[in-house]
Amino acid sequence: MKTIQAMAAAVTMFAALEAVAQESVVDRWYDALLVADRAALSELLARDATIRLDDLGVTQTKEEFIASMDEWQTAVKGAKIRHRVESEMGDTVAVLACYDFPNNDMTMRETFTTKNGLIVANTQMTIGEDCDGI
């Protein structure tokens, strides 16, 4: 009986550590995104990662996403990004993110699927034209 309890405790601890690791990846993502840190974003993304921008109907490869940072760097100047984890299921974390730009705000729902500590898929969708509630 004690062996089963110990195994259950170990599984629970492993799941909690995995969730913390996923949240760490998400935190590092937004830190890097805010300053368009291409090197940090590249380190966070798996070689075959995809970034899907639902509002635009666009799916980008890692290389295409990193290349878009030139334009993003101008857009994000003076902005703030706040986020909170909405839910976690397996290797996927759903996040609500407020992009607080100098002239407008928007709330996004973003999902991150990770494998071996790297983002293999990211999906972004606008869900609000302000950041109320975030």
C-alpha cells in the first residue's frame, strides 16, 4: 500500500513540475516577445514549430515567425504584455494575454504546446478589443 501511495505522490509531483516548466516557457516567451528578442524566441521554439495566427488565417514556420520580428519590434515599442494561465491539459497551456499597446489594447487567447521544454505549436486568436479582466 505504501508503495502505491509513494508512486501516486511521485506521479503527482512530476505533473506539478511539468506544469511549472510549461509556465516557465510561457513566461520566457512573453518576456522575449515584448522586446522582439529573436535569439530567445528561437531558443524557445522547436525546429519544426508552427505559429498559427487564427485572425489572419496564417500559419508560420519558426523561420517565418523569427523573420517577422523586424516589423513586430516597431509595433511593440512602448507596449506592455500581461498574461495569465487559463488552463493546462497535458503538454498544452492556454493563456489569456493582454497586449497593451500605446494606442490600443487587445486580449488574445493563446495556446502553447510544448515537448521536451520547447514550443512545438502556438496558436493566437483575438478575443477582445480591450484588456478588461486581465
